[in-house]
Amino acid sequence: QKFHLQRLRRQRLQLQNFHLQRLQLQKFHLQGLHRQRLHLQKLHLQRLQLQKFHLQRLRRQRLQLQNFHLQRLQLQKFHLQGLHRQRLHLQKLHLQRLQLQKFHLQRLHLQSLHLHRHHVQRLHLQKSPFLVMVL
């Protein structure tokens, strides 16, 4: 009976040891899983930070391109305004030139009318019967 009790005690101790080893193995396994999960979370966070950094870089590049495009448009607008001013100035000069030509032509026309009138008066005087009689 004493032998039987000792054997039962040994078996119980062996079961307890086995159970403890199993629990330690489970604990070790769970710790490993926990470490893996923490490592995966860390990798996921790093990936998210990298994506965030990449998106911020893309946003900055897009803003730079927009700024460049706006500057180019402003430059084109400024250039077109300059061309428009030049065209208006040339039109103004052309109109002034046309007005000057018109003025000169009117003056020449008046002069020719004056000369014509003077010439006609001289002809009339020459053909006048009074003059013929006096001569």
C-alpha cells in the first residue's frame, strides 16, 4: 500500500510536471505569438508612416507643380497683356498717322480749290468784255 501510494504520488508529480511544462510551453508559445503580433504591428505602423511620408511628398510635388503652372499662366498673362498694350499702341499710332494723312489731304484739297478759284477768277478777268474794250 505504501508502495502504491508512493507510485501514485510520483505519477501525480509527473502529471503536475507535465502539466507545468505544457503550461510553460503554451506560455512560451503565446509569448512568441505576442512578440510576432507586436512585430507585425510595428511593421504595419512603419508601412503606414512610409505611406504617409510618400503621400506628403506626392502632395508637396503636386503643390509645386500647381505653383509652377500658376506662375507659367501668370507669365503668359503678363506677356499677353504686354502684347495687347503693344497692339493698342500700334493701333493708336496708325490712327494718328491716318488722321495726319487726312488732315494733309484736306489741306491739299483746300489749296487746290483756292488755286482753282484764283485761276478761274484770272480767266474771267482776262475774258471780261470790259477789259477788251479798254484795250
